[in-house]
Amino acid sequence: MKALEGKVAIVTGASRGIGRAIALAYAEAGAALALAARSKQDLEETAHLAAPHGRRALVIPTDVSAVGEVEALVARTRKDLGGLDILVNNAGVAKVAPLAETAVEDWRWMLETNLSAVFYGCRAVAPHLIAQQRGKVINVASVLGAVGLPGYAIYSAAKGGVIALTRTLGVEWARHGIQVNALAPGWVATDMTHAAFADTRISERLTRDIPMRRVGRAEEIGPLAVYLASAASDFMTGQTIFLDGGHSAA
Ligand code: NAP
């Protein structure tokens, strides 16, 4: 029996990077999927890559910073896939700039996409997961929610918020049989980090913070996301697990 056989999962930010890797790991583990992000074409590519595993993969273009779209995503998933067991709040954005030079619009944009969207997702699934007294929420935080780095104050504030929200919601929903955990990647090679790692000076500076002296691959996040969605993690809630080459431990 596969770890997620018969389960239905929503994965946000599934159009590329870490979200696509999580979606493919879930498909391989037997879950049916609702794939959400803004780019329909890239979501269709993820669905195409998941197809060999034989599970349904619905493409649902969604802007996670729009509460109504998140609610529609949850309603459509339940209607078309016949239920909902797992929510992965993975969609995120980052813009690097000294705080003194950051526009208020950038604060709002990063907080909306990285933190408010997690609240919108959790709120939208709440009535359903509480009614069935079962469910898994996996939030994607970041090592920068726990470790400081110049230029990332707003991103870090949002990810620190995700870690705190995860802790409290894990405690709040324990009585409902719902586990809420976060995974916090360190530096992973994706579109989000491409520009930084394409510059040798920045790349050397960032890699110095990582005891393993390398960045992660998106595929290395999938197995932890499967664990947090599966029965194997039923006694764990409110936690954030760092998957970062030792960055947060140094
Ligand atoms: P990425 O390759 O840039 O992917 C970001 C994903 O988020 C895309 O699928 C994007 O899809 C989606 N997204 C962005 N804004 C959205 C919106 N308003 N509505 C819906 N979807 C939206 O980045 P990634 O590295 O895979 O990042 C995934 C998550 O991991 C993020 O939460 C990020 O903060 C976190 N993380 C990344 C790293 C790293 O080093 N890469 C480290 C720690 C944490 P569309 O553009 O199609 O909407």
C-alpha cells in the first residue's frame, strides 16, 4: 500500500520548483491532486509529469493572495475529487532589498502571498477537515524564518509568521485529529534562487552558511512532504522541520 493511497491533496505553487516536486512525490505515493498556481500552462506541465503515476491531477489556476480564489479552489477540489485530506501551502515569493529601500507595496505583496495565503488556505479547509475529524496541513516555511540574512527582512518576517501560525494551529486543531506541520527548506535550486546562485560571489557567500556546502534539489523536499502528509506522522503536530544542509543548526 502506498503512503498516500486514496488521499486527495491540494498543492499550491505546484507550477514549478518545490511545489512541483512535492506534487510529483504525492502522485507517486498514490494521492489524487489539485494543482494550484497562477500559470495554467506550467500547471498543465506538472499534471503531464504526474500522469504516469495514474492518479487524477486537476489543474486549478489560483492566485493564493485572493481569498475568494482560495475558497473556490477548496470547493472545486472537494466536488471534483470527492473529498480533501491534505493541504500543502507552498506558493511563495521573494524579493531581496535592504529594508530601508523597500516599498510598502512590496511588504504587502510578500506578506499576502507568503503568510496571508496560508491563513486563507487553512481557513478554507477548516470546516471540512474539522467535520471529518481528520486531515493534514503542511506549510512551507524557510530557514530564513529562523536565521537572519540582510536583504530578507520582509520574507523572513512572513516565514517566521508561517512557523508561528503552524505551531499554534497545530495545538488548536489537535483535538480535531488534524495535524499541522511545516517544512523549512534551506537554499534550494529553483527559479526563486536562480539569480543569486548564478552570481559566483553571492553563491559563495550563501554557500558558506551551509555546513554541507551545497544547495538542495527540489526533489529532496518531496519525501519529507510525503511523510508529513502520511499516517507515519500522525503523532506530530505544530512542528517545523528544517531541511537545509545544516544551515539552521550552525
Ligand atoms: P519558485 O520556483 O519561484 O515557485 C514559486 C511557486 O509559487 C510557483 O509555482 C508560483 O506559481 C507560485 N506562486 C507565486 N505567487 C503566487 C500566487 N500569488 N498565487 C499562486 N501561486 C503563486 O519558488 P520555490 O523555490 O519552488 O518556492 C516554493 C516555496 O518554498 C516558497 O514558499 C518559498 O518561499 C519556499 N522556499 C524556497 C527556498 C529556495 O531556496 N528555493 C528556500 C526556502 C523556502 P505561479 O507563478 O505560476 O503563480
